[in-house]
Amino acid sequence: MEQKHAPIWHPSPGEASGSHLARLIASLGLTSLEELLDHANRHPDRYWRGAIDALGIRWRRDYAVFLDLADGIQFPRWFVGGELNWLDTIFAHGMADGAGRPAVIATDEAGGTRQVTYAELRAQVARFAAGLARRGLRRGDRVGLLMESGTEAVVSLLALSWLGAVAVPLFSGFGVDAIVSRLSACEARALIATSGFDRRGRRIDVKPLLREARSQLPTLELLILKGSPEEVGAMPQAVAWGEVGDAAADEGMAGKEPAGMAPDEPMMVIYTSGTTGKPKGAVHTHGGFPLKIAHDAAVHLDIGAGDVFFWPADMGWVAGPLTIAAALMRGATLVCYDGAPDFPDWSRLSRLVAAHRVTHLGASPTLIRGLAGNAALATAAPLDTVRLLITAGEVIAPEHMVWYQRHMGRGTCPVINYSGGTEVSGALVANVLLRPIVPAGFNCISPGVQVDVVDDAGQPVRDRVGELAILQPFVGMTQSFWRDRERYLETYWTQVPGIWMHGDLAMRTSDDMVFLLGRSDDTLKVAGKRLGPAEVEDVLLELPEVSEAAAIGVEDAAKGQKLVVFIVPAPGQPSGPALAARAAAAVESRLGRPFRPARVHIVGDLPKTRSQKVMRRVIRRVYAGENPGDLGSLDNPPAIERIRAAAQETG
């Protein structure tokens, strides 16, 4: 990959020595990041023992065995013999001088704000957990969670872990089929949901969807609904969220503590869509997901007590639980916002940052593109409290990472490019504050994680496109798919025996930088040459007339595949044949004549998830006239018709 920019950030001596990563290195008796990475790879048991101590992870009973591979590398068991509940670590921050520290600040789209301290959060979680128990929920029960970001969502998630129940997060924009498929697959006994939410000033009524879903879920015994008394009353047999956690639930809670859990007991089943077939339920455990996220929050995100963390994320995606664990496991304050980031205009994000004095700000690449396209509004309020920026969720173009750093980070803040996935919880690769940061790149493989870029035979490759592969299991990976071990093995472990093939195209350079190029099932193979869609999209997004782009490969008798691109014009920019020709010429000029797009389609929107990931597989399959697969995560269904219309024009 052409390195388009020199580093946009260099660590100063003060930033390097004062980071939580530097403190971890010192606590382990090491002297450099390189020593720490080598130590973590050679002695992961000793590394995690030291990290657990440094991070303040609370255990009820110490573990006897760090890793048991009796069931094979695909099914590791971590911290065997131990007992913990990740809530113990969170609530330890509410003791003594931390009791009055804000834990959650929640702002709704109308501007209303509520705040709870760590001490108040513990009391609310305890009451809600007691209320759930009084209604028959118990350890191991699966419970759906369909809520917008806010205090109630945080309390609900934590209360399930207090009981030892298993949370099943659901995207707030799901339709009936998506909800039913997920809750039926895990035989959920209960659903905690919202009656409706505000989106760009419009009330979205969720009740009809809940009625229909409940009629198709025979195992669903309990529906707990957040909403007004009138809304709850309109749902037969629904229980009000506030009633579950009322003061009466305090009875018998004196001296109660969260349930002690074995490290390999499930704390969450979170579903991710497949290209075909039913969604995959990644199982995350008490001794996996929370520990990995607490680790990454310190090592990569540099979050600690007193920091204020804001990363707009839907509770139904892994980023929702991730932000909760990252902030609260580290004693920071989590800012929640349940509305659209561009409502009433694009100044909303900066105004939230200024109002709550945010120190750590996260945004998806698509959100960053939206901010960049409305730069004057996006930076309307002061951003001087921001100390660190984060981006994750998809590949980011170098120019957008540069814009993010210069405008949202005032040209001085580091940008932590962070990449993991639903199935592995936290980072495989991410930036750290001890090395220079390059646009769109990753300057570090996460400590304790052994990954590489390999060819189809599993052999390491440098300076050319390969696939990101996990060579050894690590703390935080999914335990398996929920009651579907065979599909889990088929998805990740069969392409190259003994290696987890993650499904991302990547390049590792000879100077040890990693660049991601998109999902491998999005790979373009034009004229026998492999190309990542991000390489094409980066070229298109450099054109000032283009605000969004997607590149797909379409079967072609002569070339194997031909390149087809879709572009969304920037606001106020003309569209039409001239823009299409300019886009095609730009790709040919930068990538070579064989990669000139066969077609350039100009559309008003691209199919995206609620977290604003562009769904290339949907574009590709709709364009080819095939079944697009699971569309439950789609935020803007009308965009599909635009793709279908483009295909008909071509045909």
C-alpha cells in the first residue's frame, strides 16, 4: 500500500511516560514496548497475571490454570478454577473517594440530561437485579436487550451480569424477523425493551414490532418495557422498567453481592450477520470480554479514573457493551447519547463534547466522513477538552483520519485506530501512544494477541495483500457460536487448519505497520490481481465531489471479475455522467488501467447499518440479483432499491 502521509502524531516524552501503557510496562519490570510485546507472546500466563494486577481486576477466587487446551486450540478455557464477576471491578470505583464520581451521563435527543454516580449506579443495578430475580429470572437465562443508549440500558446490562443471566443485545433498528431469529435461537426467556425512541425529532414506535415478535416467541415469558405508563399499559402483560427496579426491590438485598461466576460462563451472546444463513451468536464469557476490554481501555485507549469517554454506539452492536466495559472497568465516566449525531444539525457532537468535557471521543469512519462534509458545524463548539480520539468499525481512508485529527483533535491529539470484531471483542491491531501514528494504519498488534497477515496457505506475507489471521487463541475471543460448534469451526478454522482466519484483507509492511483493506469476502480479483475495496474507495473519496463510495466485484467472463463502484455526491455538488467519468479516470490513474471501473453508479445513499458501516455484501448480492441474506441490521432499506435500479439500468 502506498503510504500517502507521514505520521500525523508523534509521542512526546511526557505523553509516552504518562500513559497507562507505560505504567503497565514498568509494573511488569520491563523497559520498552518491544519487551512487553515479546513477553506477552512468550509468556502470556505471566503477562496476564501482571496485567490483571495492574488493571485492578477483582477476583472472588484466584484461578489455578491460566489456559486449558484439552478441547483443542479452537476451544480454549481461560483462568480455570477462578471465580469473578466483572461488576466487582466496576463497583470498586464507587468506594471511598470515588463514591461521588459520575459513572454515566445520559443525554437524549431532546436535550434532557441525567447523571448517576458510581454509588448510585450500584444501588440501581442491585435493585433492578433483585426485581428480575423476583420475576423468576436466574443464572444462565438468556435475556434480550433492545434499548437505546442510556442509563436504563447500562443498568439492564449490568443487572443481568449481577444475576449471572446472559445478555443478548439487539440492534434498535431491527425488524421482527431479525429479533425473532436471534431470540428464538438462544431460547430467550425475557426481553428488556424500549417502547419507542426519538430519531431526528420523530418518535419511532417499537410496540407493534414487539407485539408481533412476542407472538412468534413461545419461550419468551417476560417483557419488561421502558416507556411512559400509557405506553406500557398499551402492551398486554408487559412490566414497566421502573417497576422492576423500584425501591421495593431493595428488600432482602442487604449484604448481597453480584453472583460469583466461573470465567468460562457466558455473560453475553451477541449476534453478527452472515453472508448467508442464520445470524451467528458469538458467546462471550465473564473471564473473556470484560477483561480484554479493560485491558484495551488502558493499553490502547489510555482511559483511567476521571476521564470522560464518549463514543456514540448502538447497544445492539459490540461497540455498545464495549464502551460500557471500557469506561466503567477503568473508573471513567461514560457519556451516552440516544439520538442522531446530525440532529438538529452537525454541531450536535461538538456541543455534547463541550457540555460534558469529554476527554476521549470515538467515531466510526462513516460518522467522520459526515463530520468532515459539514466541517464548520462539526467544530462549532469548543473541543479543547478532548485528549484522545478513537475510530473503529470499518476501514478509514487516510484523508479522513487526517481530517479527524486536525479538526476534532486540534492537530495535537493522537487517533487510536482500533480493530477487533464481534467475535473477538477487543483489538487484534490498534494504535498505541508509544509509537508514531500513520493515517489509516495500525502501529501495534495488541499485546497478548498473536496475529499476522498470511497467504491462502497460512504463510506470512509482507508488503502485499493477504488475510488477517490469529495464530494462537487469546483472552477475549468468542467461546464458540451459541450451540453451533460446527458452524463456528467451519467459519474460522477450516480454511487453514489450526489458524483462525478472521475474514479481513490486510497488509503488513516491512516496517511492521498493518493496514486493513476490507472484509475478505469483499475481495476484488480483477484480471487475476487481488484488490481490497478500500483501496478503490480511498481514491474516490479523495475527490471533493464524492462524500461516500463503495466498490464491488461483479462476475465477468473475460476478467473473472469487473469492478463496479457506487458513489454518493457531496452536498451541493453536481452529479451525472461527468462525475462518473471523473471517478473512473481517477481510479485508472491511481491504480492502473486494469482497474478502471466497468461501471460507475451515482446514488443518493448506500445501504448501511445503524453504526453506519457500508454493507458491501448487500450491494454486491442485490446488484447480482441474488438473495441479499440477513438484512436485520440495515438502517436504510430504501437504499437497496437504488442499487437494484442501478443493476436494471446496466442489464
